[in-house]
Amino acid sequence: MKVIVIGSGLGGLTLAHGLRRAGIDVAVYERDAASGRPQGVSLHVDERGRSALRACLPPAHFAMVEATTGGPREQTLTLSDVDGELVAEAGRARPGRQVHRPLLKAVLLTDLDDVVSFEAEFTRFEQRADGTVRVWFADGRTDTADVLVGADGIGSAVRRRYLPEVRVVDTGRRMIMGATPLRAVLGTGLPGLIGDNPASAQIRGTTIVVAVLRFTESPLSARRRWLPALSRTAAAEVEDYVMWALPVTQESLGAATVSRRAQELAMGLPSALRTVVGEAWPDVTVALRIGSIPPPEPWPASPVTLLGDAIHLAPGFGGNLAMQDARHLCEVLAEAHRGRLGLLDAIGVYEDTMRRNGFAAAKAGT
Ligand SMILES: Cc1cc2nc3c(=O)[nH]c(=O)nc-3n(C[C@H](O)[C@H](O)[C@H](O)COP(=O)(O)OP(=O)(O)OC[C@H]3O[C@@H](n4cnc5c(N)ncnc54)[C@H](O)[C@@H]3O)c2cc1C
């Protein structure tokens, strides 16, 4: 069996590792260059994402991820300003750990040199009479496989061709996200107050979420121990930091204005939180549009399928859903590869589970 995966994001790469370990021929095609584009600095990984990584990655890759997460998180704390002092109270339970996203991506790319092709933009596909799928790329290249997986994110070109009725809706919500070196805010008392838990505050009309990522093991030492093939630069370019997010609505924010706007929004916050925003790395501050995908009616299974943000959007935990999809899809394709399940039955089973997990979770916001 051969599988073509479009997109080398969290879902596509998790799937590629799992398929390869199951003895299935896999080719990943990625539109961007190998250097990629910034997609946020940190990721809250819960049990859905963690168990998918454990199931799909080679043991050394998984050990590298585990060694470099932040400490365990139990809940989101609520911060308030009591007579000028920042106070933290227990809040909503949200177990998981924080992971440095560029490092996770570099781990996922390690040992896939012969699988991933960069600067390969998918444009269209055709289902052929013999059951295979032929795929075309912007530079004229083509490839053919038994299964095509669209793991190409929110703007998915595979989804647009395969399920053109499915639309991404702009919710009007925006999120400014940034990160600040921990050393710049140690004196504020905030890191000690919140520990490894994320914390949210709604103070004088401004909402902010903050979380500290303290690597449990230095990425360079974990690389030496677990994954020497990992790019040294990816492991060397990291230090402990605080990530933060400021939700806003309906604003049009360009790269030139986003840092200034974040500082304006933070002006009414207590000084510890103002410092977090004020000392941020400017090149990491980004404004994101929050979209959603209304759940479509179920469609019949075919050799073309979708995973992750390409088919369901869940701000704040979409990465976990993408990795969970990858794990389930890998499991059923492995069953089909061993002859225990027909290929279309396998894809149908995966899609039922994916719709149940993805759309229900996105609706519930968990
Ligand atoms: C700032 C930020 C913070 C976030 N925080 C969290 C968090 O804490 N926890 C969490 O679970 N989720 C979080 N998310 C959401 C999470 O990042 C996404 O849900 C996740 O990346 C989706 O993975 P994916 O594999 O489906 O798609 P992506 O990771 O978006 O990957 C899609 C890939 O497809 C490629 N591609 C697109 N079009 C083509 C084409 N035509 N041809 C070839 N390749 C193509 C893209 O270049 C990209 O590499 C966050 C997102 C952002 C932006």
C-alpha cells in the first residue's frame, strides 16, 4: 500500500511516522520550504496528543518529546488583582504539558528525509478507474497512491477539491499571541505564582492567558541522550519562556501594528502582566484569525480523506485533534495493509471516529 500525505504539519508528520513503522510506503508533500513558517511558539499537549505521539513515533523520538516538555499542568488558574497584588485561584481542570512547537516539529521531521518533499504545493487530484489516486503539484510533478490524505491545514486545497461544500467561517474573534524570555520576568513574581499551570485573568476589561514553559531537561542534553540525529540548531535555539495570549475581536492587525496593539491592551493590567507583554520577543508576536468549520453531513468513504485542521477547527487544541486523527487513521490503514479490513471500510471507520471526535470536541470547546 502507498499513502500520499499533503502537508507536513503536526498531523501529517505523526501519520507519516506511524505508517512507516507499520511497513506502509508513505510520501509527504509540503508546500513550504524546509525552514517552514512561524506557527506559534508553544502548544498545550493533552493525553489525546501524547498518546498519539507515543503510538506513532519511534521510541527515541517520543522520549525526546517527553524529556523536553514543561512540567505537568493540572488546571488553568484564575488571576485577579486584589488591592494591587496579583492573586491566583484554582480554576478549570485542563491536564497536559506545554511543548515548544518548533522543537516538536523538528523532532517530527527527524529521520523523515526520504519521506518529506518540500516546496511541493498540491494543486489537484483525480480518482482513477483502478482505485488509485493521482496527484498534481504546482511545479508539474505528479504522484500516484492507493490513499490520499489531506493534512494541509485550515486552507486545505485537498478539502476544497474533495468536499467543496465545506466552508471555513470567520468567527470574528482574533488572538494576539506572543512569548517572553523567562529571565526578563523573573523579578515580577508571576513565574512563582503560577508554576507550570496556565493562568487567565480578566482585569479592567482586558483578558490575558499566560503560561511558563520551563524545559524539564535542556533540549541539547536530551538531544545527546535520545535523538542525536535531531537538528542541533533546533535544540540550541531555546530557553525557558512565558507564552501569552490576548483575545480581541474584529480587529485588523498587521505584523507592523501587532506588538504596539498588544502593549496598549496590556496597559490596564497589573505590572507583572504588563511586563510579560512589554518584554516579549517582537518577532514572535502574531495576530491570528479564529475560524470554525460547521460540521458537514457525513460523506461516503473513498481513497481520499482528511485530517486535523483541514476538516475540523478547534482553537487551542486543534493540534491534539490532528495528532489523534493521525493515530486512528494509521491504525485502520495498518489493518487494511495486513488484509484484515477492506481499504474503504478502514477509511470509513476512521472518518466516523474523526467526525465524532473532531466536531464534538470543537463544539464543546475541549
Ligand atoms: C499560535 C497558535 C497556538 C496554538 N496552540 C495550540 C495548543 O496549545 N494546543 C493545540 O492542540 N493546538 C494549538 N493550536 C492549533 C494547532 O496548531 C493546529 O490545530 C494544528 O497545527 C493542526 O495541525 P494540522 O497537521 O492539521 O495542520 P498544520 O499544522 O496547519 O499543517 C498543515 C501543513 O500543510 C501545508 N500545506 C498547506 N497547503 C498545502 C498544499 N496545497 N500543498 C502542500 N502542503 C500544504 C502547510 O504549509 C502546513 O505545513 C495553535 C495554533 C496556533 C496558530
